[in-house]
Amino acid sequence: MKQLTLLSFLLVFILLANIAFAQVQYYGIDATVNDNGRTFVKLTITFANPEKKLNFNIIGKVENFSASSIAGPVNCNLQSDSISFINCNLSLTRDKRTVETSFETNDFVKKLGDKFYFDADLSLNKPIDQVYASVKLSEIFRLADQDLAEKISFPQNVTTISELGRRIMIVWNLKNIESQPLRFQFFYEELQPAPIFTIRLRYFLAFGVLAASVIAYLIFRFKTKPEKLILSVLDDFERKVVDVIVASGGIVNQKKVVQETNLSKAKVSRVVKSLVDRGIVEIERLGRTNKLKLIKKKFEI
């Protein structure tokens, strides 16, 4: 009889000891806040033993709730209003004791003046070995310009505040949590946009530099256009006429061109007209003949 009593006492002690020990080995909280203050939350819970039920409450209205586990189906009942009540039946095993849930809510962020206040109570009301919680803000926000102790009201032992590109991530790494609330709070604010005048001035300066570069290139391109480039676009007859003018120092009588090129007067007239149209040659009328001049700004002799 004494042995039976002792055995019963030991069983009760072991049962109470198991209750006293942490019921959750790991609790992961991953939250992301978008530009409009809507929060997307993923909870990862690994139990110490294969629990059959998971019950917890969220302050705020929960939307798009889902739950899953590789151990088997997770059947949850959600009653969502100003407080959301979540009750799940689990099918965990000793080797597969992890449950993942996700949801969205608009109730974790409140506007207070020119700042925003994040307040999320994600308590499980169970002893927990380790909690890892992170909240990522949108790129247009930053933590409020206050001392760290004022920025993060609870829990105060923030281990990391990092910047991913321009995105701020706030991290808590907690251990040996009893049944106290897990309520994460901090203030943040919108990044101050650059003044419109500054933005316009930057664009104006950039455009001015680009335009000046293009104009300078065009001036250099056409003012220093080499002779070879012009000659490369002329046909054989035009080149013969230009060669005669160049050999004469840039100005010549049209009759001499006829003589030097052995072309007919009509052919020379057509070629000269083509060169005038291209802006390479200009004509000066002298009695019954013409004097041909190379346009020096277009053609360097």
C-alpha cells in the first residue's frame, strides 16, 4: 500500500513538473507592416510535447487566418471582432510538434499625431523556452527620433535594430518566458520627403548638364567636320568639282571647273546645284559666269 501511495505521489509530481516546465520550446513571430499600417503576421510554434489543442487570443480583428502542420491537419475555429479568439485542434506527433499560423490585421498600428504606434499582443499564456520576434517596416518609415528606451517600450531588451537596404527590422530574442504577456510596442514615423524645390532643382541641373553636353558635342561635331568625312558622302562627279575648288584655294570660276573636270557645262551646273543644296558650296554671280566658294564653316580646306 505504501509503495502504491509512493508511486501515485511520483506520478503526480512528474505531471506537475511537466506543467511547470516550458510547454513551448520555440515561438517565432515574423511581422511585416506595409505603407497603410496593415500587418502581416506569421507565427511558428514548436511544442515541448505533442499537444492536442492550441488556444490563444489576439487583440484586434484577424483576417485571412490559416494554420498548418506537417504532422497532420490543423482544424481551427476563429471568432474575430475587436478581440479574436482562436481555438485549434492539433494532430501532432513526438517528432512533428510544430504549428504554423498566419493572419493579417489593421489593428496593430494606430496614428498618434505625426507618429505611428505599433502595439501587438501575441501572448500564448504558456511557459516558453525561446521567443524570436521581428517586425519589418516599409521602406518609407523609420523608428521615431527618440531614445531607444522611449522608442521600444516593451520588451525593452531589443537585441537588434538593423537596416535592410532602407527597410528597418526590429528584433527581440527572449528566453525563459513564463506566462507573462508578450506585447510588442514601439513608435515609428514616415521619412521626410525631399522638398519639391530640391527635387526640381536636381532634375533641372541634371537636364542642364545633359543638354549642354549634347550641344557641345554637336558644335564640335559640325564645326570640326573633317574633309574626309565630307568627301566620303560625295559621288565621283561631286568629288571632282570639290577637288578643283580646294586646289584653287577654296574659290574658283565655274568655267575653270568645266575645263579641269572635262565635264559638260550642264553636268557641272547640276553637280554645283547638288553641292549648294548640301551646304558645301555657295555661288557668287559674276557677269555671265559663276564664282564657286567652299563654305569654310562646313569644310576645312
